[in-house]
Amino acid sequence: MFIDEVTIEVHAGNGGDGCLAFRREKYIPMGGPFGGNGGRGSNIVFKVDTGLHTLLDLRYNRIIKGKKGANGEGKNCHGKNSEDVIIRVPQGTVVTDLDSGFVVADMRGKEDEVIVAYGGRGGRGNTAFKTQSNPAPNFCEKGEPGEVKYLKVELKLLADVGLVGLPSVGKSTIISQVSRSKPKIAAYHFTTLTPNLGVVKANDGRSFVMADLPGLIEGASQGEGLGDRFLRHIERTRVIAHVLDMSGFEGRDPYEDYQVIQNELKSFSEKLIQKPQIIIANKMDLEGAEENLKKFKEKVDAPIYPVSAMNQEGLDPVLTALADLLDSTLETPLYDEDQMEGHVLYKFKKEEPYTITREDNGDFTIHGDEVEKIFRMANFQTDEGIARFTKRLRKMGIDDKLEELGAQEGDIVHLLDFDFEYRK
């Protein structure tokens, strides 16, 4: 089964908790803190596997969770880092963060590997907080929560040339004649339900990859027919070969067919219409094809190659022309820099650390990734741990902000699932 788009949820592993312990050997007075740090949680890693050609595995594994790092232990023993979770995907996979809308990875290379969600760092044991002013800290940290992301994973096939056109114009016949690809061919629309790839070799020895894409219809870019599912695969191609039924066998006008496909390409993406393109006038062995070709040339100023794919006539010049176009066409990135997450990471990570809202009942609610992470990593088992947490909130300016919003002694403050009383 060919699956080329899935939506998944990934949970990187939480960091292990730090340990609160003290050295208590008989002949070592004032032994001091002895708690180790927790280990790092699992990263979620996508890795290209050239043996895969579909996202079928992810369709049945929509929620992926990493393991928590091991907790720290006494005697300054640090917890073990958890192994990364490796998710193997086909070459050409694009990963998009649904929350931000930015592309996390465009996995074009055969050995590409990218971390899509980072595991949390381990919490520090009390040994890590030892200072001259506090030689025996009585607190530690819990592990940092791992990242949770909602991702759209798309497969965009890697092909040099994409065959496009309305149903039953002969795209599958062409690729079956010029490569070893064996697509299903029949005398009805939508015979091709999945893209077919084939390695093509021109007479002079130059080779390239050709993709036969399911037939487009008018409105494909808005979701009509099958085309909206497969237009994404044309985005990677460097050259587009537009196949037309020049005979008009089904009562269609070849020029109108040409305009329909051009409009769909443009509606889906402006980049598609800007790609180098040739026109393959197929079914020239049928009656009326020569006359239609003459009329078509009067209306369209583009390279046109008449062929009869069924009779294997005229295909060699097409392959040579495509190879020449590929030689002169540079490969361009699929995404602009401002679409990639790496270029906006600072913007997302350095937004306001918290926001405070006042509810209708007079309570206050604190939101924000940074303050929530501090809360989750705080250890409230000791008075020192509680004091450290409140000190960090005060340092962030939360107390000042609450006072500015009119908070009074005893007002309730909500943070995640916990409630606190405001004290000046």
C-alpha cells in the first residue's frame, strides 16, 4: 500500500530525576552531598532508509514515545542516558511542525538523519548545587520534560522528470516503454493510483529518474479527483513533461487539456509553473492527431515532441531533450530559508517566558513553556526545594507582575494542575 502522508505525535523521553543523598561513612564527618544527576531522555530521530518507499509503518504507529532517562543515585552515580528512538523513513520525506507551520526537515540525502524532538536533560542531584555558601544543599531537580510535537510527515518522491497530464493520455505507456517500470495500463481513467518511478537511459548513455504521476483533472489542486494527493510529488522534479492526447480520441481539445493542467500546476504552487517544461504530443498514430498538432502549435510556443508511445515511435528525441534540459537545470531547494524551522528557532524559543491572566472569579493563571518547565523540574519534598522554586519565580518577575495586576494576600494562583496562595 502506498501511503505518502501521515500525521503523528512524538513524545521525546523525559530526563531522569536527580538524587538527593548525603555521604554518611562512619569515619568521614560532614561527608556532604552525594546525589548524582539523572540521565537524558530519548531523542526522537528520523533516519532515511533507502529500502523504504512508503510511510505505511507510520500509519499504524501514530504516537511515538521515547524512554525516560535513568534517575541519579547516591554515591554520585549518574543515571544512564536513554537510547534514541530511530524512525526509518523513505528518502524524500518532509517533516513539518503542525503547531508552528515550519519545516523541521527535508530529508533528501541517502544518509540524512535529524532529531525531530529532543529528550529532556537529566535533573541535577544535590551534589551539583554545592557551593561555598551552601556546602550541603538539601534539594535536587527532577528531569526536564522531553519535547512533544505534532508532525505532518509527507513523502515527496525524488525524480528528475515528472510526467503530468489528464487521465488516459498515455503517461504509463510512455514510462513502460522507456524504463523497466511496469505500471498497470488499461483503457479506463485512473488506472494509475500510485506514482511509478523508472530509471530512464537516453541513447548517449545519460540516465535520469522519471515519475509517472496519477492523472490530474480540473480542480485537482483544490482536492478534486486524485491529483491533490500527488501534486506534491511534482515539487521535487526539475523538469516537467506534459503529456497530451493529441488525437482528441475522447472528444477533448488538446489545447483545452493543456490549459487545464497548467492552471492546476499554477494553483498548487507558483514554483511548478516556473519549472522547465516540454510537451509530449502522444497518440500521433491515431486519426486527427496531425491536424490537431498543427492547430496546437499555432497557440503554444513551447518545445513539442510528437510520439506514439504504443508503437514506440518518437521517444528517443524526447529522452535526449529531457537529458539536455536536466543538464542545464540546477537543482533548487524545495523550501525557502524562512520556511525552515532552524531559521526561526530563536524566535520561538525566546518568546515571553510566561503570561498571567486574571479569571472571572478573581483567580490568576500563569502560562508559559519556561515557567511550566521550571515547575515540572522543581522538587517540593524539602523546604529548600520549595524556597528555590519561589526564588526563581520571583527572579522572573512573576511576583511583581501579580502585584501589578492587583493580586491581594491570599488570592489563588493556578499553574498547570496546582494552586498556590499569593503571599507578599
